[in-house]
Amino acid sequence: MAPYESDDSTSAGETDDLRAGRRKAARYVVPVAVVGVAAATIGLVPALADSGDPNLPKISAQQLIEKIAKSDVQQMSGTVKISTDLGLPDLGGLESSLTSGATRGSGDGSSADPSAKLTELATGTHTVRVAADGPDRQKLSLLENAAEYSLIHNGKDVWGYDSRSNSVYHSAGHDSADARKKQEQAPATPDQLAKEALKAVDGTTSVSVQGTAQVAGRDAYRLVIKPKDTGSTVGQITVAVDAKTGLPLKFTLTPASGGAAVIDAGFTQISFARPAASTFDFKTPKGAKVTEDKGHENGSLKGDGRHGAPGKDLGKGMPGKDLGKDLGKGPGGMNVIGEGWDSIATFDTGGKGVPSGSEAGGQFGGFLDSLGDKVTGKFGSGTVFKTRLINALITDDGKVYVGAVDKDVLVKAANAG
Amino acid sequence: MSRAEAASPEETVPRAEAVRGVSPLWTFGLLRSELLTTFRRWRTLALLAVLAAVPILVGIAVKIETGDGSSAGPGEGGGPAFISQITNNGLFLVFTALAATLPFFLPMSIGVVAGDAIAGEANAGTLRYLLVAPAGRTRLLLTKYATVMVFCLVATLVVAVSALTVGAILFPLGDLTTISGTRISFADGLGRALLIALVVAASLMGVAALGLFVSTLTNSGIAAMATTVGLLITVQILDQIPQLHALQPYFFSHYWLSFADLMRDPVYWDDLTKNLGLQALYAAVFGSAAWARFTAKDITA
């Protein structure tokens, strides 16, 4: 090799005059221009495609809520992008071991069990496909890397199929209405999130229509729901409602502390055409491991479905139940204190309760201590665990107060209780 | 290098004809001679043999492991994509083999062929003779790139055909279940397998252009190959580092595994189009950079 090796710049300097050198250098303008054009395209096309907010006839908040309530979209298919950022500390492996431990405890460990799968929706960004054809047939697929988890409801059957491990979960024999109810509870589409949020609308909430937006290529109204209470950690909820069908297309929950949305679920693509019948037609693939739901797990399925939709549990304190479960304590009888957005769920873990680090012991105990803030009050002392949305106060005598409220409100509730 | 001996009988003929004048057909002659040189090389054949061996190994391993009736792969779904499905349908071996070879084996062999394209000629002292013919540097470069792309396609098809053969011998075939849980016929599945092979071949466009550009920078074929493969490994590692997530969508390897989206029903096109767009962008940027370098370069060997 060596004899042929030559340094081009020196030989160029010797033989070429300046003009030729410039002409050669000018050729490099082409790749640079290509990069420039590409960068401009990447930067500008979304801006140009965003044709501004559509002009729609004015509508009052009341009319819009009625529109949502009346909305009866039977046939649709679309892609939903869900980003959840509860501000939980990055627990890495510990988090997954906690959640898998929790779900394994309640389910039977099949990876096709909806309760195991839908827990994943609680953190990170996910792409979900939904399809519906009437009340009897729905499908929800969680798109994963080179794999997919599908939950298919067709008539009496509810199938869960995990393509990565080729395992199937089957639950049959529910009548259609019951199955539909279950289906509704599990997924976290903007539609369901919005309907749950509207249930919370009462005297403690201000609702207004603020402008319009384009979601998934459709014109939509922006409905803004704001808690009037100042103690709530919820800043505001924005729902983009399709102007034609009244179907909520995008759901955004921003925390009072500001920053990125805690929950952002919206359609990126939607079609109101009837999905192909084969979409809902599921036959167990050859060689798949099948787990039959014997019926006794109904409760756990419903309960765990709530993992998938953290937003709709606001103010109901359900995450508290999950927290309690994750810590390995069965929740006692649960009470709800207060109304509206400031409501706090409280329950007694029974006995000496949770988590001071030394009691829980070991690595896990130290970890718990590092997460919480110690607080004291009339009730004694306890630990406050914070996320961007849900805060929980666990007193040293085993009482748990959970809500989408800030620390002071929790302490006040504990003092009163 | 054995290239000069191997190539000369084929190459002298079209080049002698070409002296009479440049016709569009002549380009095909150049391409044909390039293809013949590339595919007659022992190195190329060895690369293809390695690629063909991967599905055989995967197939036999899965067959042995599942000989007692257990399902393939760990229960939690580890290993390459689709591996748990192979025992039920041999066609899935095609997808598994492509998923297993795409991160490294395929781009590495493309890097070897592309890196050698210009630098190898320079190293062997044959580049100046190629340029004596009235082809022009631009046309030679395009022909080289076309040859590399043909190699991409052939390499991918070798993996796919080898996997299909092994899959058909060792495992049952028939209707298959898409990863969305719907069923498609075997013919439909075969069509999707072909489409996936084409998408995988197209996914290698970026590496091919990058390798060709590196190849114009040096006169050492080995250096160009090593640089290309080194860049490939570096990018793959960077693609795993979470702190770089803002940059990762622009890495040529980032959307490679999106070919699996073709097995969804309906097909999820978002990442596929992103992948193809990104590959086209890499091809344009590094192709034009290679052109700028090669047409302005002093050929000393």
C-alpha cells in the first residue's frame, strides 16, 4: 500500500493553480446544500403544514360538553400517541421489578394478561392503535418494538395477544355489556380520559372553550378544564373535541407546577370508516400459550385497568391503592375526604404501616427514605411521597392520604383526620 | 489483490468497444463488468456464504432447543424479534434471520464492498485504467454505487432465501398470524416477506453511500472498510445511549428494525417512511460528498 499512498493536498498544491482549487472546493457546496435543504425541510415542513387554527363557529362550553356527551362514534380506527410523565424518579430496574412483582402477585404471570401489559402505559411514550365497530367489537393494540400487544373484544370473547412471547389471554362468557364496560375501563384513549375528566366537573371547576386546533387533520375545539381550588396539583386539562363528531381527539393534562404535560394522549391519525372485519377476528395461533381467565380475576382486571388511565383516577385516590399494593400492604377501607379536585383518599394500612427506611430494611428501605420528605404535624409524623401529579402522605401510624393535591393540603387533612 | 487478474478478461472487452464513442448502452456494459468483478470475487462469495449460514444456525438452534416440545426463546420474549414464532411457522425464520443480520452482518458486508469500491481500485493500481476509458468519473462513481446497491439486494435476498429454505425444511409452513393477532394467508405472508427483504435492502442505502464516500477519501481499501465498519459500530453504540435521544432519529441505523412494522395489520407506515426518507437523505448527502471528492481528486494510482 505504502508506495501508492499519497497526500492529496500536497500534490494538489503543487500542480493546481488557485482557480482550479476553488472550482474543486465549489463541488463540496453540493453535499452542504443537500444537508441545508434537508435541515430546512425538517424544520419548516411541520411549521408550514400547521395551517393555523381552523375557523369554527363559536360554541359555548355547555354546548361543547353536550356535544361530547351525545357523541356516539360507533365505527372508527386510529392511532393514539400517549406520553405520560408523572415525574416518578427514574427507578430503572427496581421500578420494573416492583411493578412486575405487583402484577405477578395479582395475575398469574402470563405476559398476555391485560393487567400486566397495560401497566406499561403508566410511564413513557407509547403508540396505541384503536379500532371499533359497534359496541361488540373493539380492538386496542400497544405497538412495541417489532412486537405488539393486542386486546381484542369480539362479542363474548376478550382476547389478549402478546406477539413477543406468542402467548394468549382469553376471557369468555361475559355478556356483551359487561365486556364493553371492561373494555372501556382498560384503555386510555383521549375519549375515555375526557369523559372521566368531565365527570369531575362541578362547582369546583371552571370550564371554557379556548380557541380551536387541528388534531389528526381534523378541526377541533379546545375545551379547557381548570380546578378552582388552589391546592390541586392539576394545572389545567385541555381536551380537543372534534367539531363534527364531538369525539375528543386529544387530552392534555398540565400540572400546576408547570413544565411538560403529565399526560398527553392524542390521535395522530383517525378514520371514521368501518374497520375491516378481520381486524377483530382472532384465532389462537398455533403453539401459543393460552391463559384462560377463570372469572375470579374480574376484579383484578378491572382494578388494574386503572393503571392504564392514570388521568381518570384524579381525585379518586386510586393511585393510592396502587401505591399501597406496591408496598405490599393490602389497603383497608378507603374513605374520600373533601370534594372535587381537592379530594383526598385515605385508608389505614392496618397496624404499624409503612415505610420508615429502617423498618423496611435493607436497600429498599434506604431507597424509600430517599424518596420521601419527612413531615410532622398534629397527627404525629409521616413521610410525603411526591410525583408531579399525585402526592401521598403516609403517617408513621399507618394511615395513608393520597390525592392530586399539594403537600400542605395533605398535612391539613391528616391533622383533621 | 486478485482483482486485476480476475477482472481483466471481462473488462477489456467493453472498454475496447467504448473507444468508438460513448453510448448509453455503454453504461450498462460498465455496470455489467463491475457486477461481474464484484460477484466473482472470493471475498464477496465468502461474505454471502456467512450471511446464508446465519439463518441455518438460527434454524438449527431453534429446532434443537424446541425438540422437547417447549417453545422457542425465553418465556419473557428475549432474543431477536419473531423468534418465538418460528416453530409454528417456518416463514418467521425469514423475519428472525433478517432481524438478526440487519444490525451487524448485513451492514458489515456492505461496508466491506462499498469501502473497497474506489479505494480498492486505487490500492490495486487499477483506478487510473478505469478512468482512461471514456466513462467519466461521475459515471464510474454512479456505477460503483449501483453495484453496491445490487450487492445490498443480493445479500438480503440470500439471507431471506436461505431462511425460507431452512424454515421450510425444519418447520411447518402455512397461514400465519401477524403480530397484531390477525391471520393472513401463506401467499400474503410470502409477499410481505419479499417486501420486507426489499425494505431491508433499502435500509442499507445509507451505509452504502457512507462507505463509498469513505472509499473516495483514501487509497487504502482496508482503511476504507475498517473506517466504514467502525463508523457503523460507533453509530449503533450511540443509538443505545439514552442521553442522545435528541440525535438518534438522525442515525442511519435508528429505524432499521421498523421493517417489522410490515408484519402489523394494518401496516404501520410512520417509521417505515421515516426510515426510507432517512436512507435517501444519507444517500444524497454522502453520495454528493463522494462525487465532490472523487471528481476533484488527483488519481495517483
